[in-house]
Amino acid sequence: MVGFWNQQFIHFGSHIKKLLEDGHIQHMQFNGDSRFRLGCDIVTIGRIERLLCDYPDRFRKFAFSSREQEYCDEQAFPSQHYAARWAIKEAFIKALGVPGRNPDFTSIEVVREESPRLSLSEDGLDLLSQVALTRQSSPRDTTIAISMSHERQADLALGSVFVVF
């Protein structure tokens, strides 16, 4: 199982390498004013599955956009896909590091294209704007890389978010 999670972090590392190669990352500083923020979250798939069973409509509408719901519900094991998206949303909030500020979770959407990416609206975009301003940046100049994975046998989903201001 350790090998599986090492592979996930190697995959995430490839996103960071691409940011370096594209010139988005030129130097790193690791203090409170860092241009780089990393958020990670791990959630048990069973916990999300219980929420989906106990509060099917309420939890879906609280946490997931209609596009996310449609995608997850089309999968053979929807709860693991919901869990990975929940982990990404939590990781995004952790990466921005604004205590006590939880945006509307539906405003942080995982969009499935060639590879998953974040789409922000309303509260999610406001939160990003707030943090970007403290770093003399704007959301338009911000790069966000995400990596997510799920492993049903281990009952875990992982979400990592790397933000460059």
C-alpha cells in the first residue's frame, strides 16, 4: 500500500515539475508570505458513503456541483469519486490557509477534462482573491495544480492542491 501512495505523490510531483519547466516557479521561499501553498487531505471513502446514504440529497447539494454529481453518479462506485472530490475541496481550503473561512463547497468544483482541474466561482473565487491580494497577486495570475486518487480496498481518497501566486 505504501508503494501506491508513493506513486500518487510522484504523480503530484510531476505537476510541480511542469510548473518549474514552464517558468511559473522561479524561486521558492518558505515563510508566511510564500508564493506557494500546498494543501493535502485524506478522507475515508466509507465516511463519504455513509453521508451519501444518510443524507443523499442534502449532502450532494451542500458539497457538490450538479456536474460533479452527474459525473460521480455515472461511475461504478460513486462514493470513491465523491470522496476524492471532497478531499480536493478540503485540500484547497487548507492550501489557502484562511482560518475560520469555509466557502460554499459547490463553488469549488473539480472539472473532469484531459486531467482534473479546479473551477472556482463565487465563494471559492472570493477566497482565492482574498489570499492572492495578500501576496500582491490576483486570481488571474494564480496557477492551481491538483492531484486526486482513491483506493477502494484501502477505503481512502487523497486530494492535493498546489497553488502558485
